[in-house]
Amino acid sequence: MKSLGLLPSRGLAYASHMSRQRCGWRVLPNGVALALGLSLVPHAQAAEPVDVELVLAVDVSLSMGFAELEIQRSGYAAALTDERVLRAIADGVHGRIAIAYFEWAGTTTHRVVVPWTIVATKEDAERVAEQLASTPPASARRTSISSALEFGSDLFAESPFNGLKRVIDVSGDGPNNQGAPVDITRDAVIRQGITINGLPLMTNGGMASVYDVADLDQYYNDCVIGGPGAFMIPVNDWSQFPEAVRRKLVMELAGYDPEAETGKLPIVLAQARAKYDCLIGEKLWRDRQWMWDQR
């Protein structure tokens, strides 16, 4: 058989050309081909506008007992259905928010309890409260605030909504002791235009306290929260938790605290960072790993 006398690449191109001729194909100009291709792709739905996309990231590490886990669930359910929170939602530009609620512990524990959902009315809020009550919470080992922040930021990529602002609302009762350094992760999340607010739970005692820091609020200020308007509400007793959640939600939705003068559970705006050791949790874990694994 005689060779066609073509270089391999040209031979492939020639064969492809002949194949298209036999099949009746026509080579279309680039613009026409692009238009034809786009016409065959279903139109993507535009993201629904909301005032806030809010991720609620809730700590369920082993340092918390079942009663404390239930207080967290019921506290968020009560806050979301509170008239003051619903009024703050209604007063927004769009009159609706989108929320997602997940529970976290170590680097591999992230359980979405409430996937992205709209809250615009009391009925919407009550449905979320029902979801929070439908399954019991479960604790898990270790404490990785950094992976919780990463998981929370990933949830925004999956959100079908377009918020005027995006917020991760993280609660926890101890410092990061697993995963990436929390301050480095915090800075990366902030660069995405996400604000991180905090609810440091300074409520521990006994055996679990060996992994804690006494000034968890300062740790949260220096190592966890950040972004435009970032703030935290330190909680010193579990009895304060429901009210802290409610005030935090109102602040996040309304942009101000109508009860700022009451003197109860002060809202602390993010301040200039001190030189807190953001690896303190990892060091405590390393130095005390011979003890019972409480986180």
C-alpha cells in the first residue's frame, strides 16, 4: 500500500476531515458553533437574592455533655423563632435570609443538620426549628475550628442564594487542637469576603478543662473572628446561651444591637489583635495526650 506521504499529525487531521465529510458534517464558524452550543445548554437559574447568607457552625466535641448539646440545639431553635429576630429579618432589604446549620468537632466531623434554606416568615423559622429537633445531637472527638471554618466556607460555594453579606457564626468551648492553624485558615476565609463571628463558650470545668484556656474570649478575638463588622458574645454560663444566640442573630441581621445599653451579655467587636499564641490548643493537646481523649 502506498503511503499518503503525510506527517502523523497532518494524517490525523486529514482522516478526521474525511470522516466528517462522510457523515455529512459541516465545519461551522467559531461564533456560530458557540451560539449553537449555548443554545443546547439549559439556562442556569440566577441565585436568589437574600440579605444574609448565614452559616451556623456549632461545636459538639466530647467536652460537652448531652444536656449541653441539647441546650445548643434548643437555643438556636428558640432564637430563630423569636419575634425580635423575625422582625430583624423582615426589616432587611429583601426581607429574607438563607441559613445552613452544621455541627463540628475534629477534622472529619461535619454534620449538616439544616441544609441551605430560606427564612422569611415565622413559618419558615418554625420549620427550621423542627429540623433541629428531629434528630438528636451526637458528640465526637477533638476540636478543629479551622476545619469547621473551611467546611463553612465551602458551603457558600454550594449555596443557591446571593447574600448582601456572608457570615460564618462559630460557637465553641475550647481552642483549636487539630487540623490547620486556625488563624491562617481564618485569614484565608476572610479574604473570600466572609465575616466570622464567634460565641466562645467559657462554661467548662473538671477533667475537660485541661484542654481549655481561661481567656477563650481573647483567643477568639485574636485567632478566630474577623472580617467586616466581626464580633463575639462570650458566654460564661449555659443559662446565658439562648439569650446570647438571639442577640447575636439580631446583630448579624440588623447590623446593630438594640439592647446594647442593657449591660447583659455584652457584644464585643473585633479588636486589634494581640500576640495570643494561636497554637495553644495544639500545644495543650500535645502535652496532655497521655490523658483521656476529651475532645
